[in-house]
Amino acid sequence: MTDPNTPINISWHGGQTSIITSGTRITTAKAGQGGGKTTAGYWWLLGRMQRFPGESHLVGFPTYRLLARVILNPVDSERPTLIQFLEQVGEHPILHKVEGWIECVSGNILFVSAENLTHWDGSHVKSAWIDEFDECPVGAFKRAMERTRMKQGYVLLTGTPRHVRWIKQELITNTVQAAMNTMITFPSTANPAYDPVAMEEARLTMPSWEFRRIHLGELAEAEGGNLFHRNWWMRSEMVFEGGNWYAEAGELTS
Ligand SMILES: Nc1ncnc2c1ncn2[C@@H]1O[C@H](COP(=O)(O)OP(=O)(O)O)[C@@H](O)[C@H]1O
Ligand SMILES: [Mg+2]
């Protein structure tokens, strides 16, 4: 477990620097597992807190369990929890666990799970960070945009593009939104702490498209190309008739 009193000694890699210094309305870091996304998210958040003292900020996760691991319970022996990190940088965090917020010197952080999107409403924040964003429904991203809109704040999305789903729809096909976004992509091994032997094992054992998504951060198509089909966002209604299954195209999934 990281001692909260240990000074932080970390030098960012290029992908992390791009995240932390990004000044666009939206910043999307789709990058390899273990590449240092969550760590960069901490620093991005701290930068916004200290630049805009007294404002509130939102941190979202796909599930309460993941939220608890990143914010509260040390699991990764190397990476501090968000609370420990805030201690280390002198923000003197006070955790209000039940109500879901952290009181800090520079402002308040509300933490929420995509399991209950109504919890995301209620306050206008200066920044919103969603970790493992691709595991969240598109509604989480829309909430983050809404909650930061009034103050023309900042949205950070960090994740591994394991589920491609709405990433293309919102951040590439939607050209207005795409123009507000800085897209950052880096592999797991951009992190000097990521063992190249582990990367090689993944490369040899995973289907190439999956490796490219999970370890290179690419929006790779299952067949191996990098094309997108509208069908990916379609929900199929299956009909069983005369001993055969037929697919009827349904609505766009969210
Ligand atoms: N620039 C860096 N240099 C050295 N170690 C790093 C760096 N960035 C992150 N780490 C460490 O690498 C591990 C993985 O980082 P993390 O931010 O959890 O990655 P991700 O969220 O991309 O899976 C953690 O133990 C973290 O402390
Ligand atoms: Mg992470």
C-alpha cells in the first residue's frame, strides 16, 4: 500500500503529457491497458481543480465497485487511490462516502457511477472525468457534457476501447463534437512500468483486432481492418421461423 506521505516521483510519458496539458472542451484518451490512463486522469483533474479554485468537479466510473477501487480502496500496490493522491499533493481530502463527494482545498469532487445516471445531475461542474468510459453507456458521456456545458468546462474520457460502441458515433461521426475533441492514443508500453514481455504475450495470444484495441488503443474492427459499420450500433431483433433464425434490424443502441 502506498504511504500517503511518500512524495510523488513520476515522470509522465508523452501520451500522459498530452492528456494533462490538453485544453480542449473534450479530451479522449483511448489507450492500452496499463498505459497510465488513470494516473494521468488524477493529474488532469488536479490541474482543473487548482486552475479553477472553488469549483466542483465530477468523476464517473462504469460501476460502483470500480469507483471504490480507484477512489477508496488501494488494490494496485503502485498507484495510489484518488484519495491518497489528493493527500500527497496537499489537497487535504475529506471523504463524504455516503453522499459521494470529496471536499478538497481547491474544490469539491463528486463521484458517480454509470449504474445510476440520475446521480450525475444536480450541479454544474467545471470538469468531468470518466474512467473506463467505453464501459459506460453513451448516456454517461452525454451527462458529462451537460454538467460541464454551463461553465464551458472540460470533459476527459480515459479508457481502453474494448467496446467500440458509441466512440465512433459521438467522437468521429459527430463532426461538431469531434472538432471539440483531442483524441489521444498510446500503447500499454508507453508506460515505462509496463513490461514488454507482458505485451508480447498479449500480442501472441490474442486475436490481432483485440490486441490492437486493448493494448494499442486502436478502434480495430473484429475482422482485422479499421473500418466501421453502422450495423455495429444496431440492435438486432431475432425471429425464429420455419426452423431458421432471421435478423431484423432494430434501433440504434445507446
Ligand atoms: N509515467 C509513468 N511512469 C511510471 N509508472 C507509471 C507511469 N504512469 C503510470 N504508472 C504506473 O503504472 C501502473 C498502471 O497505471 P494506471 O494509471 O493504473 O494505468 P491504466 O489506467 O492505463 O491501466 C500504475 O502502477 C501506475 O502507478
Ligand atoms: Mg485505469
